[in-house]
Amino acid sequence: MKNLPISPYFIIIGTLIILLNWIFPVQAEKITSLFTTPKACKVGDTVTIIISEFSTASQTAKTDFGKGDKLSTRFTLPQTELPETGWEYSSNYDGSGSTQHRGSLSAKITAEVVEVLPNGNLRIKGKREIEVNQEKQIIYIEGIVRPDDIGKNNTVYSMNIAQAKIKYEGIGAINEAQRPGILSRLFHWLRIF
């Protein structure tokens, strides 16, 4: 077997790489692949939340109530018969009601990891404000995410967030136009009408 000559350049380059790694150690958490997006894992990291919520609720109630009393008496005296006296009372109540509610929300929002829990789960918080024509829409989200639920693109679905609090509100002229007036709210509160 023939020995191949080792070029002095390879020895010099190899020695330089070893020295540079010893002088400037590379931390494992800073190494990222060129082909994948790094997942959120520490405080300050961000994760994209895909909000896809749909809720529906309905309730129906029916009540039937009836009550009645009847009392009648007859008095008789020797050689005189008095007319029968008495009274009668009845009360009936029928009531029914139903409510239905449907809502949906679809959005994407980036949230920040604000705490890493002892079990490795991540507490996240995020807020997005969008303003168009003096109408402001605000989306808030917070909750707890398992690192295993974070996808390869550093995304997580809202249904995988534990203790999720998702709030969507609007501020502006359109939102104010949808609210009842102050007298309507007062009468509703007093239950006058």
C-alpha cells in the first residue's frame, strides 16, 4: 500500500480550524440549518399563531306551570236551605325561550415567548393592531404552548394552545354605530321595555 503525501496546506488549515474552535467556541443553540426554520424555545423567541376558531351555542327552555284551588260549602238549617257558597282560583303560566350564538375568527398573529415553564412548555403573549380609515381592530392572544405542537415553520394552531385567551375588538365609528344608545341601555338595565 502506497502512502499518499499529505499536503502541508491541509495540516495548516486543520490546525487553524481547531484553534478557531478553541478560541471562539460555537454554541449549539446558535447553529441553525439552512433548510429549516428554528422553533421557538426560549424567552424572547417568536412563534406564529394560526387562529381558526368557530363557536356555536344554543339553549332552549320551556316552562309550563299550573295551579288551581276550589272550595265550596253548603249550609243547611232546619227548615231553611241556604244557597251553596264557595270560591274558585286558578293560575296558569306558559313560558319558553331560546338563544343561539355563532362566531368565527380566522387570523394569523405572531406571539412572543414570555416564560419557559419548568416542564418545558412556553407561555406566549401577542397583540396585533390594524388601523384602516380610523377603524382600529385589535387581536390579543395568550396561553401555553407545548414545544411539540410547534410545526416545522414555527407555527402553532390556536386549538393547540392551553389556557388560551383570544380577544378581538374593534374601536371606531362603525363599532360605536353598532352599540345601542345610552337610553336604550338604561331602559334595558331597568327592564322597562
